[in-house]
Amino acid sequence: MDEQPADNRSTSRDDKRYEDFMRLLLEHESRVRSFLRGLLPTWQDVEEVTQEASLVAWRKFGEFEAGTSFGGWLLTIARFEALKCRRRAARTPLVFADDVWDLLVDESAAEDVQQIRRRHLEGCLQKMEPDQRSVLLQVHAAGVVMRDVALQSGRSEQAFYKVIQRLRAMLLDCVSKAIAAEGTA
């Protein structure tokens, strides 16, 4: 008879929900701050908007769909909170024009996508066999001529190019699957 009263189960469920939220928030908070720093003029604004976005995310956490990208969801909330902050500051003369604001938002989002791709690329490179990784990194080093690397490897140019093509395809497939699994692109 280890049954807990309904109140204890409810409290336990709330605790779990809070823990899940805090784990996800802490995992993505630095990314949100970086995103906001590109949009807002001061660190104080970044701190305030980060806090507001966190509060809004907590209030709406019941609407968050598990298995989707929490980071993307939180960045969307942060963007709207940054827009609110911008509207409040619009009374001051030192505010970006709308087109500059939109450009900054687009660039910040693009940088975020690049960081995600880089992270997955690094992970996929680490999963490769050491000799495969070494060959790929060698041919992509600055100033390297692939023909020279092919000759050094003892393979014909054509055979070497096919090996590199297969390795690139394997790497692309790995990165694409990792990004799809994360739910971001």
C-alpha cells in the first residue's frame, strides 16, 4: 500500500515539470543571451529580456510540445520580448530603424543555425574512423592541392577523388540526420 495521496502525486508531477523546464532553460540560456546581444544595445537590456523570456516560457511551458526544439521555441519567445523592449525604448532617439532591426534578427538567427551545423559537424567528424577523418581534414586544409594528397596516398587521382566524395557524402548524411533529430535546421 505505497499509494501516495493525490496531492503528493500532483506535487511530484509539478516538481518534475519544473525540473524539466529548468534543465532545458539552463541548457539554452547562453544561446538566448548571445542572440539577444545582437539585437539589444546594452547588457542590462539583454539581462532584462532574458528574464522576461524565461518567465513567459515558464508560463507557456504547458504549450511546449515535447520532442521539438526547446531552443528554437525559447528564441522565438526571446525575439518577441526583445521587440517589446525595443518598442518601450522607441521613445529615445538612438533606436535602429525597422529595416536594420530585421537585418540584425535575420543575421542572429543565421549565426545560430551555423553554430548548430558546426556542432553537429564536429560530432560527426569524431564518429568517423581516424584515418577517414585525417584524410578529410587534410584535403580541406588551407593551401592543400588534392592532387598532391592523392599522389602521397599512393592512389590514382580518380580513385582518391571518389574516396573523398564518399567521405563527404557520409559526413553530410550524418550532419543532416543529427540536425533532423534535434528538430532544427
